[in-house]
Amino acid sequence: MEHYPQIQDIPTIKRIMDTFDFQKVHAYMTSINWKWGSGLNSARVTKTIDAVPSVEDLKVHAHYLLDCVSLDTSGHTRVHVRGSGGFFAIKNSGTFELIFSIEDKFEVID
């Protein structure tokens, strides 16, 4: 199933895609042999199964995640997050962010 962003989000998504350093992400993933498996959420990435993804696969997957948060109109929250493969796409009241995360810490507040 193809996902297309809301028309007003297209210029913002394009700027993010044009300025994000996918080469840097690829170099890091290659250096630690970070492989993507078959459970990735992007229907557009088909070549990368149990392998370090190519720069093109990184771009395709990141674009897919940005498109998904653009389309999220659930209305329950103003913040929409979608992530997999190390990437997180965030839409917060019309602003977008694309993150590639190498570490995270989560604590439950007592």
C-alpha cells in the first residue's frame, strides 16, 4: 500500500530528505554491521533483508516514516511518532523531525 503525505507537508518533507546526512548514518551502520531484518515496517524497502541497508534504502525508509506521520490524523494527540530501523519520524503541530537513534534510555516513574 502506497502512502502519500498531505499536500501541505510535501515541501517540509523534501527539505528534511535533502538535508539529512544519510551517508553518515550508513557509515555508522556499516562500521558496526547494523543489519536490518525482514520485519521492517516499510513496504518500499525490499532489497534489504538481514543486511546493512544501502543509502538508498535508508532514504526510502525514512521518507516512508515521514509520509506516515504526515498522514496520521487520529486527532487524539498533536504529536505523531513513527519509528523503525533506527529512524524516528515525528510530527508535532505541523513541525517535522527525522532522527536516527543509536541509544535510548527509558525509566518508569514510580
